[in-house]
Amino acid sequence: MIELLVFLPVSFTLPTIFLWAQFRKAGRKPWETLIPFYNLYVFLKIIKKPWWWYLLLLFPFINVFMYMLMLVELAKCYGKYGLGEQFLAVVVPFIYFPYLATQPDSIYLDPDTRKDPPKSATREWVDAIVFAVVAAVIIRTFLIEAYTIPTSSMEKSLLVGDYLFVSKIAYGPKIPNTPLSFPFVHHTLPLTKNTKSYLDWIELPYMRLPGLEHVKRNDVVVFNYPVGDTVSTKFQSNVSYYALVRQYGRKRVWADKNNFGNIIYRPVDKRENFVKRCIGVAGDSLQIINRKVYINGKLNHDPGIKEFEYYVVTNGEAINPIILDRLGVTEGGRTMIPGEFVYMLSDKARDYIKKLPIVKKVQVFDTPPGVADEDIFPHDTTLYKWNRDNYGPIYIPKKGATIALNLKVLPLYKRIIRVYEGNNLQVKGNTIYINGKPADHYTFKMNYYWMMGDNRDNSADSRYWGYVPENHVEGKAVFIWLSLNPNKSLLDGKIRWNRVFTFVH
């Protein structure tokens, strides 16, 4: 926060020092342009705007638009009403205003007495559109943003086709890392495949404004994909770049553009958005035993409706689709063997199907303890023989906490140390070096979280890619405003009316 308070006045002092001539013509002292904080107060006095504008200048991102508006108002004080003139005032004030000072007709016009020329219909529309775009960008950045559920990883708590409102103020709005970006799109421009929607000329460090609450266990959270920093344009985030490297080798992934496309980097705020349930918060110890999650040694009871993968054997007949639809079974179906099926089932659906006369057997797919899965984080099957059903125990790092560091522990935290917290990490023999110095311990700089999908056997989550850093957290899913069933027509129950205007649990 201290760095933020220093950054704000300095960032706006830079263009303001070029306004010395405008300050003088408005009856102020030119040296007043050089004093941080105070120069903005004088600026507002010149353009005759209320004191509360000054408060808005203290809010990151909002202040950028406020300062741009102040520059436009100052241009009006010198009779510049054209779109081109105001564009130059906003984009290159350090060139335009010194140039304006050299013009013989550059006379200060008091906003309280000047008569503004009437606007054309076109100008009225342009101003309205610009205002709407700016207002919408501020709202979706700092207050609330709409998201859709594209995959089934949160079934049955969130369904494919749910449209959510996500609160940005719940955990505190995050300042965009890439402020120079095309509005209303994420990382790729519309109508293109790989054209970036943002400019990386400026990449701001992680900053977050105060929120209403902290991330709690069992919250449904929207966050940036942690391992989405490097992406194959062919697979995007459907398959992580790091999984591709483990499977095919780094050399082929980078060289084989036909199969993998280009390999690109994305800043934190432009990584794919994921939605999962926060199962563990910073400082927790987590373990999964036979598909049940234990937090700090106690069984976790979350409000989500969980699904698991089941093997269903019948007398050869298929289960009536009407029954499956009524139970909300949307994934799975017949296998290659007659009378054998695989379904993703909730406890309720499982218990109902067990009672059907045609059903002989319903058995959950279960990977026993000690069977290592190389796709499971930390991807070390020698030291950690974990799988999706039996996992851990694992410690979720907390800001300021210090852990003992050795070669066995390192796989669990090396990505945090090297990537998320930006240290130089090397291993030479049996010694770990951090930033060139031998290290037998490490103190975390951020809080981390453990995210899992309620559809436990069909969810790419923390079991596969590890912790979610606090600087990746976008907001809290709070409200479903629309829900559309992608498998039905409008006349056949397309809208799930029972989910419209409901809260997320």
C-alpha cells in the first residue's frame, strides 16, 4: 500500500509538469505543477470540478480515466472541443499542451462563464459510447463481472450453461497487470485465433484493493489458471503446456508447430479463467483418503453436490434416458461391452440407479493408496505415490510462514519459489540455492489456496497443477442470473428456470 501511495502522485505528476503554461494563464503559479498531490488539487480548481473528484484519483485504474477526463476538461478551458484535439490532450499531453501554449489564441476560459458550443448528433453518440465503455470497464474490473460455465467440472453445483455474476469487491478488486487492453475481451481479439487483445508495454505488479472478506473454505472462486503462464496455441488451456512437455519433451513441443502451434507467454490477468471450490486456505494441511477430503485432520463437509465416476452393469438393457435426465446425469454412457456403462453420478443418482430392476452392479472407480499417477502434482512418482483418490498430506503455504527446505520437500514448492515468487532457484548436488545462496528454509511471500471441482473425477484442479496464488484470485461466484441447457431446445426446457436468480453455494 505504501508503494501504491508513492506511485499515484508520481505517475500523475509526470504529465502535469508540462501544464505549467496552462496553470500560469489560469492565474496560478507555474511551480505548483511540480508538487505531488497538491498539483492535482490545483488542477481541479482550474477546471472547476468538485473536491470528491480528488478522492477518485486515489483509486487505481479508476484514476486513469479520471485523469484523462481532467485533461479533456482542461482542453475545453482553452477552447478545444474537437475530438481530435481532445484525443491529443489525453494521449500526448506532454506534447499537446506545451504546443497549445505557443498559440496566440490560447486564452484561459473560465468554466463557470464560458459558453460551450452545441454538440452534433454524431458527437453526442460518440460521447455516450465512450462513457458507456469506460463505465462498463470500471464496473467489471472493480465491482462485478459476468462469467459463463463452459465445462462440467463443478457439476452439480454449477452446470454447463450457467451464467454467473462474480463479485470483484468480495476479496478486493485486483488492479489489471496489463492496463492497455481491448475492452470486454480476455486474451485474444475477436475474430482472430491468436492475436493478443492487450499490449505488454506496461505490466504492473500485483496490487489489490481492500475487500469485504477473505477467501474462505468452500467458497466458489474464479481465478486465473495458475499454470497458464505458458500456453500452446493449439491446445490453449485444455491441456497445460507443462503436461505436454512431460509427455512429449520440451524440444518437440517448441519445434512441432503443426501439432502444438506457437508457445506463448501470458501475464497473470490474461490467463484463462477457472472456477472451482476453495477446499483449503493458506496454512491448512490437506489430505484425500478414499476420495474424502480431510482438512487439518478433520473430514471436510462442503455444500457442493459432488459427483464421482461409476461403473454400472445392467442385464443388457440401457437405462431409460428420461430417468437419467431426471437425475441430472449428463456425462457417460455405454462402453464397448454390452450391458456395461460408465456414468458420473451424484450420491442421489447412484442410490436411485442401484434400485432399478435392470441394474446388477454400481461400483465407484477407485484408485487405491500407493498407486502413483504421473499427472498428479507434484509429478514426482518416486517421492510422492499419490493419485486423485488418495493424495497428500500436503501443506498449503501461508504468507510469512517458513518451511524447512530439502530435496524431498522441494518438488512441492519449487514452482512457488521460482515462478510465483520470482526467485532464482538452483540445485547443485544435494544443496539448494535460492538467489545464489544456499537455502535450508524458505519463507513464503503470498497466501495460497487449494481449489477442487465438485465433479471430482472430471475436474482439472489443484490435484493436477498445485496451489493457486493469491494474485491469481479474481473474485467470488455469488449469483446465477441465467441458466441454459446446451442439450435442449428453447421449447424443450432450454432455460433452467429453477436456477435463474439463485445464489451460488
